[in-house]
Amino acid sequence: MGLDFIRTVTADYVQKRDSSRAMTNINDLLERNNPDRVVELFCGKLHETSTSLEPGYRLLLKFDSEVEAAILQNGREIGKLDPSEAKEIARRMKASGRTSGMLDVLIHETQDFSGVFKVKVAEPGEIRES
């Protein structure tokens, strides 16, 4: 009886994300609705300008050194972060006590004709709304 119920329910079940619930674990709940909030953006350059990017998707920064950071999408390197900005992010990571050389970022603006695009650091619980 129990297994039959589970089999019928799982056949109709579709996993969904409730973005309002996922955003509740950020530092300040009022901050996310503040229109005057400043969001710091960082520039990356694609290796191939034909790579397609969509705003809101998650990427990974992998720091190879303090001034060199690779940008990964689905485990594949698609570009590099600007060295001066990589140095600033690495300095902030070290100051906050992070020892990992990886950081999640979200695509904020897609690439222009030269392959330069902008990312922002992903906040805890931030997901792409569909």
C-alpha cells in the first residue's frame, strides 16, 4: 500500500524552486529590495566570443594565483577575470579568512562584441528566477 502510493505520487511530482524561500538566508532581508543598493561588478573576458552566456546563471572563479582567475562554466574554462579585479577579490577573500581558491559568481551582463562580460559575486541563497 505504501509503495503504491509513493509510485503514483512520484510519477506526477515535478521539482520546483521557490525563489522567495531560497532568498531568506541572506544577511538583511530588507537589503534585497533596496533600489539604492550598490552591486559591485567584475569584468571577465571570454576565450571564444561565440560562447553564449545568459544573465543570472552561475559561474565559478578558480584562482590559479593572486592575480589570475579562470572562469568556469559546467567545469570548462570559458574565460579569464581581469588581473586587477582578480587581485582585489583575492585580497578580500584572504582578509575574510577564506582559504579556498574558488568563488561562485552570477552573470550580470552578457558579452559585448569583444567578449567582455560582467559578473557579480553570488550571495548566499541567490538563485536564478525563471
